[in-house]
Amino acid sequence: MLLSQMTGLSVVSAADATSVGVADGIVIDPGGRRVAALRLKKTGSGSYLPWSGVRAVGRDAVMAAGADALRDVEGELKRLAEACGELIGKRVLTDAGAEAGTVRDVDFDPDSGTVLALHTTQAEVPGAALLGIGGHAVVVRA
């Protein structure tokens, strides 16, 4: 699934079918090359849904384990969330220092959260090439 397809989807509690927010982005753990959490907007409590709290990602909605799965950003999640910021439009550099465009979209497996590819303005970069994400840029293997 593409990040652009997931952004704007309702996030619904599987426990009681209530809306807990709207998907607004993702937080990626570059070490594991997977989605660590979904960033939400318009939530009553917590602004992030850790991937472990995601039950399903579909075309029409994201199912969360329950509203109690939502978290405020702290600890390692805070560090990752700050580094990811807004992924779309973030500069992409290779580990050799070459410009590789900017992020246009992120393709991830909706079941496992594995990052499959980064779509940049210059190319499609396999998720396995992701090395790091910082405030300044996304770094990929040349």
C-alpha cells in the first residue's frame, strides 16, 4: 500500500467500531525497514498508533486494536517520529553523498509494515536500500 493511499483514511477501533482518528502519516524505523507507527490527527487520546496496535489496513479504513492502543510520542517512538517528520518531499541522499531526489511516496506491506520501496522524484528505491532517516534527509544505499 502507498502512504498516499493510506493518508486520510479513518482509523477505527476494532473493539467497539468507534473512530479514533484519521491516518496522517507514518513513522519508519529505518533499522528494521518497517513502519513503527501511524501518525494520527483528530484524536481524543494519543497521536500515534504503534504498528503492534494495527489490526488491518484496508482501502477504506485502518482497524486499530482499540482506542487504548494510541500513544503519545515518547522514548524511541519520539526519536523516530521527529526524524521522519513529513516524509513526502524529504530530500533523499545516497550513502555516497549523491542527490537521489525527494520522497514522492512510500510503498509498504499493509500486513507486516515492511517498507517495500521509496518512490522518489528520480527513481524507485527498494526498501532494502533504506539506511537511515534524519531531520535533513533520507539516506539510501547507492
